[in-house]
Amino acid sequence: MTTPGLPLRQLLMSLGEPLVELQAAPQGLDVPVRDVAILDPEDPPTAAPGELVLAIGARGRAALPALRPTVRAGAAAVAVKLDGPGQADALREAATEAGVALLSVRRETRWEHLDSLARAIIAGPDAPAAPGAPGAPEPNAGDLFSLAQTVAVLTNGIVSIEDTSSRVLAYSRSSDSDEVDDLRRLSILGWQGPEPYLSKLREWGIFQHLRSSDAPIAVEPHPELGLRRRLAVGIRAGAQPLGTIWVQEGAQPLAPLAEQALVGAARVAAAQLVRRRRELSADVRLTRTLLTGLLEGSTGPQSLATHLGLDLRRPATVLAYAAHTTDALHRSDVTGLISVHTAARHRTALLAPIESRVYVLLPELPAGLPMTTVRDWATEVVTAAREHLGVPLRAAIGSTVDGLAQVPDSRAQADRILDAMGRGGVDLDVAALIDVQAEVLVSEMVALLQERTGLRDPRLTALTEYDRRHGTRLAESVLAWLDALGEVRVAADALHIHPNTLRYRVRRAEQLTGIDLAQPQQRLLAMLQLRLPADEWSAGSPSRSEGHAP
């Protein structure tokens, strides 16, 4: 059964001028709006009959491709953000031709808030009367918008519900924009109270009262600041502050029992916010799923950007952490430490454990952020893990990329660095590619030899097999001599043997295998192949404590 929907006219009246503005309505304002849909630029443009389509991630002319397919599907309206005044004309003309209503959305408005508000308005406030209060609507237990509207009815005021950081969670609808004062208007537009007004409220002791008392408090009007009279009450769970309900007086005085209504509303809101905090775990799981998909290259960047309101085109980089023991990073205290330290340095940092590593995405980096700054952040984490948890970590800094679409490349580079650090030969806890470029490339060539046995020199394979069967150390001695560039004393000191012993071992290796270490190509191949892990040479490697020639 198809729902009748809400007339576009009523939706626009409820949303209000601070959020959206009507640009075109070729089918009139009585077009029914039945639902809200989000149009991701990476998805084919689709819509269902009666939907309000939010064209996220495509500003101005880039939203044009969404218009025709949506009207063919019977969409009621399309909402877009504009980059400049000139773009409204082109979009308005296209919308009129397509026969679909066009709404422009303020640039400051967050899509997820508009989506939530529009859905709440379309769902409507229909609810049974509350016991003991004939005629008063009972709020939907899971809907803060319905609660705000209920409080508005009971107090005869204009309501907003905010969290402890003065971010707007929900607000009531107002049919007369002249009733709304500057604090209310700016808070709704930016979804957070403006700092100049908040500092005044702190100065007057309002916030201190709200944190410590369950009783409502009045804020007297200040015409010089554009503030009308309002009541406020703290939302608390025991002694824990959860937020605030504000009721602004409009053209009519507040109801006589407004304070009593606020006390009850605060208790209802507390239950909803506690439940909402529990539900955040589901949001965290979704965020981690989208982040993991982006890091692995299986999910495009738009989904994560839309979910979190991230800018696709801002610089980003990936940090990768690995422990010296394979199971250390599965401990929640280690991942928690990484998360807390990184978030303290970068507000929008995101964390995802994948297999034995922990990846941190740093999106929306300031342009020109020095590499040394990111290195310092990673060093703080490694130092804290060692000092506070006794866990030795290695950290790799991926390349800084131009936007979220290139994040898999940054992750791949961080993995290359960690792989090289894990194979040894890198005496660093934190590294970027510039620090270990040679080590990374040599490590990857050794990894290639490890995977493709056909690329190995069989004479060197025979040498390592000889060592295994006879308990000798010829291959190790040849590699030490090569690494020392033929300096016998340096190589002998590294192996803790006499120089003559080293000379004997190198000659013996050449005699047994027929390799000629005077040839540059054979020396180069030996330097690479003899770096294979001992278990790759053959099973049952002998102890390396033996110090005499065979």
C-alpha cells in the first residue's frame, strides 16, 4: 500500500529557510513526498516515486545528471548544494525541463542532519495522547525530533535539544521565522551553538547550573544580543550530563506549566540518549567496515565520505602499526592506545585493525602539513606503547595522497615499509619510504625470489643445502663478506671468527658450487638470494653458534 505522503509545501514550511530554499517547483507545491533517498555519485542515478532525493557529493552542475533519471522514476524533489549563484540558473532550468522540484541546501548544512530531519517530518507527529494529559501528543520513544515537537506543544515555545558540546540533536518546527531569535537561527544553521553566544551563557553561569542541577533555569531576554527569553533544563543520567533542552519564547508567552513539562521531557530525553549511546556501537561497526573496504580497495571512497561527512578532495595519509609479536595488536589496550593518541592529534582520525596490523587513516589533512609532524604523532604512539604497555611497535607512514580515492595507495606503501622493517636490517621504530627506500626495494626483490623459486640460482641453493647437511656456515660467511664489500676483517668481526677462517669459507663455497664471486652479476644475485629466510633454504637449519670452519 502506497502512503499518501506529505505535501512538498508542508515539508518546506517545516524544514524552514535556514536549511533549504525552493529553486523550482514545476509540478506545484502539492506534490506528495513519501520518503527520502540518498543519491551517491558513484551509484547509478535512481529514485522511487514520491522520494526527496538528496544529491550528496555532487555540487552545482555536477548534480545535473541526477535530475532526469529521478523524474523518470517519479521523484518528488531533488536537493543539491550550490557552489555559486550562477549555478542556480542552470539547475533551475534543468529541473523545470525535467519536471522535478529543486531545493538548494545551505553549504553549512550536514546531509545526515537534513536526512534525519526530513524523515522525521515526513513520518509525522501522529501519536496517541499521553496518560494524564488529554490532548497532548506522546513522543515517539526513539525520536528526539518528535520529543522536541511535543515539548513545543506543551510549553508554547520553540525547542531545541543539544548534547553536552552544544551540538543540535533535534529541534521543533516553527511556522513563523520572525519568532526565532539569532541564537536559535544560527544554532540550527550550523547544528551547533555559535561561540560568542555560548561564552555569554557560560559567563552568566547557565551551563554550570545545567551540569549540576535537574531544575530548569530561565535566561532573561537580551535584545542587544538578539536573544529572547528562554528556559533550559539539563538532561542527566544520575550525575552524568547528557545534554540540554532549550525552549525559546516566541510571539506568545511560555505556558504556565512550561518548567514542569521541561522536567518530564529531560527524563524522557535521558532514556533516549542513553539508548542512542548504546546504538553507537552499530555505527562504529559500519564505519570500520567502510574504512576497511576503502583501505583494501574493495569499496569506493564516497560511502565513507558520505557516512562521516568527509571531504573527498582533501589530503590524506595512512599510518600502519605492527607489533614485534604477532598477537600483540589484538589486545584492546594497544588498539585503544593508538586510537586515543591519534585522535588527540587529528580530530577525524579513523582506526581499523586488519589481520595482524592496525591502520590509521588521517583524512582532511591541512595542505602542506610537514611529514615531520605526522612522524612525531607516530613516534608518540610507539613510545607510549613501549612505556605504558611494554609492547614494542613499529610504525610506517604511507604517502600523503590528494584525496580519499588514493587511500589504498597510501596503505600499500605503508605495508611495503612494514614488510621491510619486519624482515630486519632496518634499525628504526618509525619510518617513511624516504627513510628506507633501498631496504624496501631489496626486501621486495627477496620476496620475489621467495615466491618464485625458478628465479633462484641452483648453485646457491646447493650451497645452503650443503650447510644444512654438514652443519657448516658457508652461505652466511659469503653473505657477510659481500655485505662488507670484500673487507675480510670487517666481515670476520661481524661473525666473531678469525679472518683466515672467513677467507677459507669463501674459497670453499666457490669450490663446492662453481660460482665465481669475482663476477658482478653473480655477486649481486648472491647478495639477494642468500638473504632468503633460513627456512626457505631448506628445513632443519643448523645452530648458528658453531664458529669453526668445516
